[in-house]
Amino acid sequence: MYCARCVQVEMASEGHTVDEALDRLRKALEHYFEHRPPPNPPTQPPIVVPIEVRLPD
């Protein structure tokens, strides 16, 4: 599974492929903004970094 996330409005979606996750997120955002104004653009880009975590055996 893949997760696509919009940090400006804290919305996420999942899909079996990257394209499916992005398409689902796009549709969810379009539905969300049908009756709401879009947010102001961020003043700085979000910081996105990968992290590694240790899982118990």
C-alpha cells in the first residue's frame, strides 16, 4: 500500500499503487474544496525526510 498526503489541509489517502493513492487523494481534495476556499500557500515548503525505525523481532 502507498500513502499520499496533502500537508496543507492534513488529508491523506491510500492505494495499491502510487498512482492510485494520488488519484484518490486528488478526488478527496476536489470534494473537500467544493464548498471551502483553498488554503493560503505556505510561506515555506514543508520539510520532508525519510526516517528509519527499529521494529521488534
